[in-house]
Amino acid sequence: MVTWTAFAEAAPEMAEAGRRLFYQVGVGLGFLATLRPGGGPRLHPICPIVSEAGLHAFIQPSPKRDDLIRRGQYALHAFPHEATDDEFAVLGRAVLVEDAAVRATVIAAFHRTAEQEAEATLFEFRIERALLIAYRRRGDPQPDRRWWHAPR
């Protein structure tokens, strides 16, 4: 598993396309899938943050936060692109972040204040695999599919 920074160094075009899809409406938007205690899926929209510190999200006290603390496994999918149906997803393990400097960097990139995120838990999303599907036009039957796997 690697950080967003390592992923972006290994697959820069794919990472940039993914970043654009996360931020296509201005703020980062994606669907976070986690695993419930019984193993079933849980899916919620979140605001992923891509910054110089990596790929992160602030998660308020909630069942999805508890899922990440308990198992850490996740899938994060960008909102579908309105014009082309392009897709981007990363899968891996979320890691709790307690470093104050990293937290400050992510807060600044999110354009929030420490007070606004005081109750939120910060997670870094480490990447095991990434998927980018790029269509030349909406409904294209032959999209360009690219998988990326972290080195073992």
C-alpha cells in the first residue's frame, strides 16, 4: 500500500485524472464504501481532500468512522462525470492521522478551520489499487480502462 504522493509519482496521469474527477464540482466529492461489523457494505458520500500531505478525509463521529477505525478497509469512488461517465476509484486501507502538522495542512487544503473540524477524525487513504475508466464520449462502448496496483 502506498500514499497518494507515491501513487502520483508512479502513475501521474492517472492520479491527475482522479484528482480532477474528485474535484469536478469545486470541492472534493466521492462515495466511501466501508465494511460494517458483520461484513456488509456501508456507502456514504464524503469530501476527499487531495493535498501535498496525500489523500485524506475528515470523518465526523459516525458508523463509517467506526468502520474505518475497526478495519480500515475502504473503496473510494469519485462522483460520475456529468459529460462523459468517466470513473475513478481507489481501494486500500485508511489510517488514522494524529500528527498536528499533517492535520493543519489538510485543514488548509480543505479551506476550513481547526474549530470547524475539531470533532472530526482525520484519515489518510493509503492506496493498494486504483481504477480509471475514461470515455471519449458519453456512452462510448469501448472506454479506456486502466488498473494500477501498488508494488508489493
